[in-house]
Amino acid sequence: MLLKIRLIWLGLVIFLGAVSCTNAEPTPVNEIDNIVSTSTLPPIFQPSVPAETPLNPTNTQAPGPESFYDDEITLLLHNRLRPPVEPKIIGLSVGCLLGKTDCEQGNTISVFPESLPQVSKLFWAFDGKRAFFSDSDTGDIYTVDRVSGEINSFKEDVWKINDVFFISPNGFQMIFEVSASPFESDIVSMDMQSGEISTFNIPIQCMKRINTWLTDAQFLFWCEVYTGDKGYLDDVQVYTFDLETQAAQPFDIGRDWMQVSIPYFSPNHQVMALTYEGNTIIRDSATGQELVLDINPEKYIWSDDSAWLAVFSQDKDIFIASVDGQKISKIYSFPENILLEDWLWLPGNEALLMIVSDLENGNKKLSLLSISNGIVTPVNLPLLETNNVISLSYRPTNK
């Protein structure tokens, strides 16, 4: 949800600490004239950015390539030639995708039964041993075992509002929203071993939407307040919820949440991305300092080491920005007939993995976009010739 905002003073210090496969030629560009804006809102980063800033991102936190080459990207596939869609999961190692290890085709992890045609996304536990997904037709939650590929019913009749699971950093529980009334929702927790569900007592009447886990014991959510029989959006507020105290506290950045997008935190939670008046804002979580980029975003994605932000703009361009604003480049422009459906920033900061759809034939393809030179490389596998890639999920193997 991207919202516009009026400028106000930022004095508050915050302590909270996811291309084309057609023959179209890629359009890598590096010009960034006037992309970094100044602001009347102190304090603010004011980086000195040259006219061209070639990128050379490296993962400074990773001990070596072998630490993530075995990690796996799982693809959810649907047959595009004929019904039924025959959903299946295949796995590709990061090393394979980056051309560092040999591979001829993906490893088929599991083939879904015909009774589960509506699956759209997998959510892996942090140990990479199980993935969770929900069936929107029945409300049932299932697990997939990575080794055996077995699909098992985990919990029945859980009528989630959407298909997203927010798994806690310690892997003990997941949280999601359930409907409470036409314009209200509750946030519940489900034990990842027993499946036991409990509702958090958050005495705020609103449509509650989960944003992210901040720690093992704290998550961020926002509240949409609707009025009238037709449900007019009247207010938006953002809160943290503490599992130990069972208390919700306002999350205030000195802005009207009706006028600014909900924050998108980096993996280390030290910075967040926001949208304000058609600009991308990178904000330091601890100091409130901001970097304002003249990029009107549609979606963003952080690198695994939190050092880089990729922005897909409303003009269908992809920009890469370092967290300090010292390096910013437009690396790719999409053809008019191509849409970006899903994306992941691969470990090591060498490439973005993207699902793109062709508006002319509806086919969905998988491609790699090089961070350093903006070149797109199609991922060609036999299974992808007859199947659409629906979604991507990252499965760690070294954690």
C-alpha cells in the first residue's frame, strides 16, 4: 500500500533494532542525474553522488561463496498447456543459478495432488526442513517435507485473510490474520510443532495487517480503520506488539501514516524503505536520518546483507541503491509487454532472480538480472518449457 504524505519534522528517534525471456534486448543504464534529492527534513543523509556510479556490490557478511551456493530457491510451477494445472515444486541451488556449480535441471521436490490446485506460495521454516502453504478453497494448512516431498495436512479450517505466513526468527511460531468482521481482523499465532492456534488480545478495532517480525518477541503491524456501511478508509496507524508484555505500542516516525507507505525493513532491521510523494525514502531506524531518492516505486527488495535496495519503479525500471546512497544506478528497463511478477535477491549480491510474464501470450518465465551490468539471462530448463513459474521461495540450508 503506497500512500502519499505531507512533510513534517522528523525528531523522533526509533529504538527498534522478492527481465524478459523474449528476444527483447535489455536496457542497462547508469545515468542517475538528480536522482538524489535534498530535503528540508533534518537530519538527512546528503551523499555526494557522481553522474555515473558503476556498481560492484559484494556480500561483506558472507564468509565465502560456499556458505550460500548450496542454499536452494524453490519454484512453484503450474502446467500451462492444459488443465489441470498440476502444481509442482522444484528446487535449484543458488550455485546452479549463478553458474558456479553444474546442473542440468531442477530437483523435483513434490507434485501436488489434484485436490490442491490453488496453491500460490510456499513459506520455508528457517531450518529449511519444511515449507508451509494454505489452500484458499478449504482453509486448510499443509506442510511439505524437503527430503521426502511428502505433503501432510497440518491444520484444518483456518480461514486466513491471505496466503502469507510470518514465521518467527526462532522458528517456534507463525502469525497471520483471520477475519473478525467485515472490516476488522485479528492476529493469531500458530505453534509450528503442535498447530495450536491462539489469538493475541489487541483491543484495537481495525483491519490489522502484519508487517514483519522485529525480534523473536516483537512484530510490527498496521491498522486500517474503516467507517460506514461501505467501509471508507478513515485512518491508518502502525504498532509494535510485544509477546512478553502482550501490549501494542504506537510506532511513530513523525509522519501521518495515511500519507506514507508502510515501512519495508531491511533484513537486519537497521534501515527501512518508505514511499512519500512519489519518492523512495531510505530511513535509518535508530537515528531517523533519511535518504530521499527521486524514484517512484512500485515495489522494493533488500539484499540479504541489508547493504543494497532494489527498486522497481512505476516506469518499469529497476534501480539499485546502496544503503548510504553513494552508489545508485538504473540497471534495467522492461519492455512494454513484460510484467515483473515476483523476484528474489540472490545471496552474494550478483543477481536478481525474476519471474516475468508476457502480456501477449500470458506465459511466465524465469530470468537472472545481473546487478553489475544489467544483462538478463533466461533460465532454461526442460520443465519450464511447459510450466509457468508462479512464485519463488528461498530455502536456507546453512542456518
